[in-house]
Amino acid sequence: MTLQQQIRSNRLRSTIVVAGFALLLLLVAGLIGLAFDLSLGALALGAAALYGVFALLRSRRMISGFTRAQELAPGELVPLRRLVENVSIAAGLPVTPEVRIVDDPAPNAFAAGLRPQSSYVGVTTGLLRVMPKRELEAVLAHEISHVRNRDTYLMTMATVFAGVIALVADIGFRTLAYGGRSRKAGALVGLLALVGLLLAPYAALLLRMSLSRRREFLADAGAAELLNDPEAMALALRRLELDTTTIRYAEATTAHLWVESPTERVGAEGSGILEFSSWFNTHPPMRSRIAALEEAGGFRLPERLAPGEPFAAELSLAG
């Protein structure tokens, strides 16, 4: 199966998962209607829909706020903009995504936006200080692949759905837990509704994770295809794996957007407990992603990474 066929297949599965979010939201509203009153369930569903539309319209700004991504002045970081532009042209995007900077020492990057025309790529200052140009370009190609594959749209939808479900379920759960229940609803019905509302946010989390894990493999492969350099992407992932710096403002709601999840440290994967818990992470283990690139490219990374001049040094020379 070619990469494009895998992307199309994954889009179909993603559409099914998004439909799962909608069904889960209907289930939550149904539980509220069952435990209280049908009209209250309908009201909760309507309020959730309005909140979801508002969140989608504000998603670009909300994600910038969660990640602390700052817009650049017109003449700022021109070499970085050129790298993004070159990769965007190779990907066939109609426009070059905007570049935003996150002032954080941890090396990382993400992409966001409902459409390619309104997407942007966020890069931490730590990434510029750690990554050589070749590896930085691979990370940017990974994020541009997410934009090209419409991953950012689906992941934004997943974030909004998960947030709405968690909010509505939490309100219903707290009301039930503190004694609120319709007189028509028996104790068993109330108990089932209580358990269902408690588990709904976790079900939404599992749905969201099912979207992001495979997408990382496809974005890695997309970066290798765009640059014709799978080793560069593997080197970048290894450098991220070896770095122990953690993003200061890590948000679970946006963890799935980053090239490496900021809420979990891959360097600790060696323990059995964390190896098991990696199944519940938003990203597949870094070593698995590297192994996939090595197999596809027919190479093996060296045990130690050769020191390279970080891209920040080139920026200083350009300035």
C-alpha cells in the first residue's frame, strides 16, 4: 500500500472516529435526559452544539493561547520562514502556513488550523537552539504533512468534541452525585447514568488518542517523502528522544498536536510500567517511530548523534 493510499484509508477511519464522538455526545445527552428529564437532555445537547461551534470558530486563537505561540513581525526569522515555504511548495499546499514562535527551551513543534489556508506552524525557541538545519527541516516537513493530510482539521474537531463531552458529562455527573435526579428515574437508572457520565470523558480521550497515534507515523513518512531523506526525520526524532527538557506550559488538551507529546517523557519508556502506559499516550513510542523510518529507508542510526551546528546559529549569522 502506497503512502497516499494509507493517508486516504486513515481519513476514512478518522471520519468514523469523529462520528463516534458525535454518538458519544448523543449518549451523554441521553443519559442526562434519562436521569433528569428528556427536555433537559435536549437542552444539554443544544448547548453543547452551540459551545462546539463557538470553540471551532475560536480554535485558532485558543490553541495559540494554550501553546503560548506568538506571531512574528514581518521581517523576523526570515530563514525559518523560507524553510517552511520550501517544504510547503514541495507538499503542494495552496499557501504557506504562518510561522509562530513559542518561547520555551524544550525542542518541539506543532501545526494547527482548520484549513491549509488558515493553518500555522508553531516552533519552540528550544527547537531552533537544538536542531541542525537538516533535522529542523524534517520536523517542519512533519508538521506540513499534518496540514496536507488535513490532520489539523480532524484533531481540532476531536479536541472540541472531547472538551464539549467532558464539560457536559461533568455537569451531569456532579448534579447526579450531589443528589439531583428525576423522581421518575429509579435508583438503578440513576446509578447507570452516574457511571456513564463518569466514563464518558475517558471514552472521548480514547477516541482522540486513536486519531493521533497512527497519524504520527504517516506524518513521519510524509516528511521523509517530501525531503527524500528519511534519515533526517529519524535523526530529529532521536534528538528529541534524548532531550530531557519539558515544555513549561504543557496542556493535555493540545498534547496531540506536537511532534513529541509535551505531557509525557519518552526517555522513561524503558520501565515496564511506562511501556504499558505508552498505549494510553497521544503519541506512539519514539523508538517505534524511528524503527519505522529505519525500516523504510534501509538504514540504522548510529548509537551517538554527531554534533551539528544548531539552526539558531545560522539565524544569528543571518541577523
